[in-house]
Amino acid sequence: MSLPERYDAIVIGAGQAGGPLAIALARSGRRTALIERKHVGGTCVNEGCTPTKTMVASARVAYLAHRGVDYGVNTGAVTVDMPRVRERKRAIVESFRSGNLRRVEAAAGLELICGEARFTGPRQVAVGGRALTAELVFINSGGRPARPDVEGLDRLPWLDSTSIMELDHVPEHLLVVGGGYVGLEFGQMFRRFGSRVTIAARGPQLLEHEDEDVADAVLGILRGDGVEVVLNAEARRAAPPPGGGARLTLRVPAGERIVEGSHLLLAAGRAPNTDRLELPSAGVATDAGGFITVNPRLETSAPGVYALGDVKGGPAFTHISYDDFRVIRTNLLEGGGACITDRLVPYTVFIDPQLGRIGLSEKDARGQGRAYRVARMPMSHVARALEVDESRGFMKALVAPDTGIILGAAVLGIEGGEIMSMLQLAMMGGLGYGRLRDAVFAHPTLAESLNNLFSTLES
């Protein structure tokens, strides 16, 4: 048997951590192999952030067109051309994907190998009939939509967060299983495209990790848009009704409830792409869910093997994957001592209006026994929100009572992710809330809402 090809580094998966890392390793003089089974760019570019937010933008235009009369603009009948929506989405994905691919192909010392990798031993990988080995191996294989344990799913067609974006028509009635950000974004999106939408959430609130007041406000926004939401609803059985489509039997507190729709979207979490890597051959340990376990420096249980991004569990966000890359780059290429412990994890749920989140929630603070004060203000008190006629939601921030340092924030409102990012910058700089309360922001902008938000602490 021939000896495996030797590289200085092997990167499995060309996602938002793996691609930049492979380029950085090659530029440092290391002969690097980047293995990708499908598309460069990972989930974000191909099936996640880029395509979904492109379609969310189309849905918002449809929403505003329907509301034209509220602004004194008569638009007439509004129709949605789903093939055109899909074409626009595909074009933007291809643009982003090809840009990622060009950067990989231009990196001297980096070889892109197309195929599915599996471990054959410690730091030894097989792909497409080739055997590779390296002193350093990095796993960035990502995740995929999870399939919930619902009896009868094999008897009917169903959609996931990838396949639903390839529809060439607007569903008559979309059933959504899952009350997390994926289910909510698609639910509101297709409601705005013209579908009836029913969301079945297993727990007592949407967005289970958020504070109850935030979840309640999100629920109100979705219901205000005409989305039916059923809480405490566990999907138990699925079956095709006589006329086609999908029938779900939900277990609810009162017993059972049956809902029927033309299409079924499963949005009940994600699973790691570890099942075909043959990790035991490499000595790489996983948790009960199949996610790779790592220490704060992203080292796995196997010497010389690291895991980055969604495959290691934790927050499944593109910006976290990219920060994982920065941690590895700092430690291995720059001689630093970076780790993932206690890093700020910002995120935005791209419903409309957005929910931006950073730092501690009230639920987190109570769980940690932290003292805090709450600055809170409805978006209806924000001049800019009123001017553009989108005043739904509220903003709140937690501050330390002794120092005034901002501990966390939730901004449910127009451009909530952008306002959240301003608060994140203040947290990174260690600014007390008083600096934002007294800052001079341009009028009329959403930013100046921070003046009034933190003034509520003085009343």
C-alpha cells in the first residue's frame, strides 16, 4: 500500500472558518489541503445567511408594497413572482460563492480537493481515493437541518431550510415545525409572500433562550402579520391527507390538535456533519448529539486536531465560525494565547422588525445571581421608527448597578441588529451607560434612541 501524501495542514470543510484558515496557513508557508465535498463558502453562503436574508429582503418589499396606502402610495394589486425571487437569490449566492472560490484558488501553496473526507487513523484522511496525512488537521464540516422524530414523515414530502428556498411557487398553507429563528424567519417570509402560515412551537414560548417579554413581543408581531402560532405543540404524527399536502397531529395541553397544510417545513434544529467522518479512527471525541468536544483553544481530544464552527456545537453563527478562525490564527500563526471563553456572542434574528441580542439576558443574569438594572423603552418612543411607520417592538439593556457598565441588551425593532451592534461596541470599550445617555447623536436617527433608552434609568 502506498504511503499517504504528506501536507503540513489539512482543513476539512471550506466554510467561514475553514476557508480563511486554509488561506492563512498556506500564506504562512505551510503546504495545505482544503477538502470540500460540495461548495466553497459553507452553510452561510450556500444555504444559510446569504440566501435566506436575500429572500427576507424580497418578502419585506412585498410587505411594504401591500402597505403602500399607509404611506400615501397607491400600488395596486401586489403579486409575488417566486421564480424571480429564487433567481435573485441564486445569483447572489453564486456571486458570493465564486468570490470565496477565487480567493481559495489564488492562494499559493493551497490545494482544493473536492470530495468527502473520512479519517483512517490519527491525522490521516482519505478522500476520493487519495490518502493524506498532516501534523495539523482542522475540522470545519458544519451542520445540516435536523430531522425531528415524527412518526410518518416518510409518507409525505417535506421541506427543510435548504429545499424551501428552491420552491417556484407560493405555498397555499405552510406548516412550520419549530419555534426557533429559522422557523420564524421562513414563517414570516412566506406569510408576506402570500401563504397562510401555521407555526407549531414545542415550548411555552418562541425563541426558547430569550427573555419572556422578548418572546411575547415577537409572538405579537408574528400574529399581527397574520401568522398562526401554536405554543406547547409537539408534532407527534404526520400523514398525507386525501387531497395532498401534509397533516400534522400535535400534542397540546388540551390533548391533540390536527392541522393541515399544503407544505410542511421542518425547522427543529440542526445536526453536526460528523456521522461520516469516522472520528473514532482519529481519536476525536463527540458529545451525545454528535458535536465535537473542544477545549477553549478549540483543540479536540486528539493531538493536533482542531474543530471550528458549527461542528463543535455552541452558537451556530457565521461570525462565531470566523472568530474561531481568528483564535486558531492567533495561536498557531502569531504565537498568541487566544481562547473562546467569555467572548461576546452577538446575533440577530432576521424577522421584521429585527431582534438584535448581545450579552446577558435577564434570564442569564438571574441564573448567575447577578445584580442588574433594566433600561427599557418601546420603539413607539423612537422618532425615527415613527417617521418610517415601523414602531413595533422595544429595546432594553441591562446595566451593572454599581459601575453602570452595560451587561447585555435586546433590541426588537427596525434595524435592531444595527442598534445592538452599537451597544456591543460600548460593551467592548467598557463604556458606562451614561456615556450613551449623554452622547450627541445625529437627529433623526435610530442611534439617538440610546439617549432616551438610558434616560429611563434616571426616572
